[in-house]
Amino acid sequence: MSENTRTIKNAVCTFCGCVCDDMELTVDLDEHRITKAKNACILGRSWFSEHVIEDRPIAAIGGKEVSFEEAVEESAQILTKAKFPIIYGLSEASVEAQREAVAIADYMRGSIDSTSSVCHGPTGMAFQGVGESTTTLGEVKNRADLVIFWGCNPAEAHPRLFTRYAVTTKGMFIPRGKKDRTVVLVDPRKTASAPVANIHIRPKPATDFEMIWALRALIKGKKVNASIEKVTGVPLETLQDLAERMKNCNFGVVFFGMGLTMGRGRYFNTGALFSMVTDLNEYTHFVVKPARGHGNVTGADQVLTWQTGYPFGVNFNLGYPRFNPGEFTAVDNLARDGADAAMFIASDPASNFPKAAVEQMKRIPVISLDTRRSVTSELAYVVFSTSAWGLNEHGTAYRMDDIPITLRPAFESPYPSDVVILSAIKNRVFELNIDKRSIGMSARSDIGKATLHASM
Amino acid sequence: MSEKMILIPVRTTEQGTALNKGKLQEAYMLETSMVDVNTDDMERLGLQEGDKVRLSNEVGEVIVTCRGKKPDDLPQGLLAIPYGPPTTHLMDSETYGSGMPVSKHMEVVIEKVIV
């Protein structure tokens, strides 16, 4: 380590959805790396220490190094010529980069989807259908005396959710921290999160919906048959006890994760949970929050929603945004051979999408923007190496409770940011699509006139 | 000997830290190619710690390394695998209008790979 160091206080960790903004980073300015990350959890420490400047070309086409401008031109041409292009990813990118991506999707009249669709997409769908009794992590810290973790494992996915916000931390009305809270874990496995729980309920896998529905009945004072144990593996007395605890707490919160969204129940599970929390507000104050990550996946929902009206799975083919999970979402779009070009931003779908979708990625031109080499960048035709968001670039990230946090970069990178690359592609796509857009607009106005005449 | 079980991809600390080293690095590939198996199930299936096992379903198959978990930690009939590339080979692309493929609770057949 050199002596040329700098300390950055209140820096932000963007690894998971906690987006902790109390990091104290020691930066080796000669080696361009972070040598110490005070306050970081085990995941945060590796996030900061493993990000170093790698020796990669800024841009490559077909495996050959090219200039930034050539890669931008090629990307714009690919996206413009395609009939059904898709942009996907966005979870490890700033709000500013996400905005550029939405603009490109609009100009190229394609689809845009974020990692939400294979994460908390079903939560977004339930949110639209049922609504969410929402909160901030600050409220949870200061008020929550009953904390339920359902189908999530914060000890390994969001470690500081326990210590900074929801379990051991002391709050205004929770002066003794953990001693003033009852913590419940609902998970078939005894995970690393189990030791913090006062009560660990272990249902049979994929019986969450049935368990939530039984709890709703119990909360409303209805009788539930003891055979519920046969279905869920959870004794009726345990459910009765939980229902009473939920009704009688001062401030209850449920954090939930992929255990509810990734199984067969999908948005039925999350919708049932939202409904149960709504029911509980007849008796006390109860809130619900998805335990989200990576990084800025919450921001992706926010940006898409404020720009298009919808949180993910949006398509602009008709010149205006349409939302249809199952059609405009990336897995469906790719696996059904629909997408004929794709741009993947700060994500690695080739390593976590179903085989059929990955096979389609190999057949079409793919553009990849990523800080690191990945399975996706290896199969991409155009590859941009980017600086690391949050570590090298300013910007904004949304915490899992929809609170925007300003990023404080630690050191400079020789690579361009997602924002710079996407902005350049956006400008070129706009130029290439001016004719198409004006033709499309006049065609639509002709249709409007024809309809008017027909009605007269 | 083979048996049908339920596979759930999960988050692990090792997977999270290895992710930061790089997805093409050995640490990540190693962690994501492990499958946690209840030790009672292992005994019944004649499996030892570190054995290679084949997980298969109608979508595809993958060979991963068996890692024992105490019966109190992981219920019988349940397999846990860290999120990563191997599970993509077993995942159906049908999302039933949700955008989300069934990624947890996949039915798979587990059997020992004879080397």
C-alpha cells in the first residue's frame, strides 16, 4: 500500500439494497483501489476491495478492440435495425444511467426490462393489484417491535439490515434494540438468519400462500381447521400465536424475499401478504417491504415508473409505453425468439436466465455494458468496459425502501461510465430514428383522421 | 440410486463475496457448483461429502458437488444451491404471464455420478 491515500467519509455501498451510506473508505490513490472500508459488512468489504482497474479495452466488437465511437455507432445501428430489440439489466447502474436507457428504448421503439422481472417483479404486480402499506427503514429502526422476515435470508443477502435498521439497532421508541423487538423468521431452512429470530417457523416449501391465507382468517377471528398443519407443516397453535402477536404489536413489519416471488405462487404469494398487512391495519400499524438488492434495482423500478408509468417489462413498439409481464419481460422476450437484438446493462442474464433464453442470446447481436467480464460479456458482439458506479462515478441510487441516496465516488477510472456510453448511444439512435419517428407520427395522425371521417 | 427432490437456489455469503471477485473466477464457479443435501438423504442415497451428483429434470441436467447439511438445518427432500449458472440448465422458460420463471422449488432427480 502506498502512502498516497485519501479518506472518504459517508461513502455509499451499492452492493445490496441496503445502500448503506455510512462507509469510511481509505483509498490508495497510486494503486487506484480501496484498501479499507470501515463499517462495511462482509459483502460490502469484498465489493470495495475487489474492484480494481482491470486491463481491458474500453470497447470491442466481435472480440477486436475498437474505438469508443465505433462501438457507439455499431450499437446504435444494431438497435435501430432490429425490429424487436430489448434493453435489460439496470440494477447495478445509477438512476442517471437508467434514465438514458429508457430514452433509448423509446427512440428505438423496443422493450425495456430490469432485473426486477426475475427478482421482485411479482411484488410489483401485486403492488399494482393490492397496494402496499409502506414504510422507510428509519421508521422500522425507530418503531418496529415486531419484525418478520419471510422467505428471505438477510444474514447472507443484506447483512446490515439486522444491525443498522431492523433487529439489534436501538431506535427512538425501541431504546433497548433487540430486547424490545420480537423477531420472527419464516423459512423452511435453518439459515444463517435463524440465530437472530425469537421464533422460527418452518413451513413446507411452497406453502406460503396457504399459510398467509390461514393467518388472514385467524386475524379476522375466523376458525381455521387444524388440518392446516397437514398442508403447511405448521401447527395451528403456532399460526394462532403469530396472528395474535401481529394484531397486538405497536408497529409490525414484514420483510420478504425471493422465497415468495420465485416459486409457483409468484404474485399470488406477494398479493396475499400485502392483503394480510392491509388487514392488520384494522388493529395496529403494520407495514411490508420487499428485501431488495442488488444495488439500484429499486431505482430501476422508480425510473421506469416515473418515465413510462410502469415498473418493468415495458414496450414502445406502438410509440407509447405498454406494460405486459410475460410478453415484454426479458425471459419471455428472449426465450420465445422474439428479441432480435439486445443490450444488457450492468447485469449478467447469460448466467441466470433459463437455457432457452440464453440460447437466443447466442443467435442475436448482443451489446454488453459491464465493469467486469461476465458470461454475458463473453457472448456479446459489442462489449463496453465501464467504470464502477458508486466507486468511480457520481450519481443516485435508491435504497430498498425507495429512498434516494447520493453516491460519493472514491477514485477515478479510465473507463467511461454507463451514463456516458448510454448518452452517446441515445444521441445516435435518436439521429438514426428521426425519419422513422416522423413517418410513424404522420401515419398515426392519418389513422386518427380516418377514424374521424368514419365516425362522421 | 436416484430420487426426486425439490431444488431451491439460495443466497450464500461465499456466493456474494465471490461475485465481487468476478463471475469467471474460480471462487464463484466453485461456490455456485455446490449443492447442499440433508445428511440423512445423503446416507440413503449412498452419497459422501464432495461426491459429484447429477441433477436433472425435463429441461436439462447439470453436475454439481454434494455438500452435507445437518438434518436440523435443511429438511429432508430439499436441496439448496447457490444462485449461479448451473441452475439455468434446469430452469423452464415458461413464466405463465409473469416474467418470472419458476426458479425456486424446481423438481429435480438427484443421483450420484459414477466416475
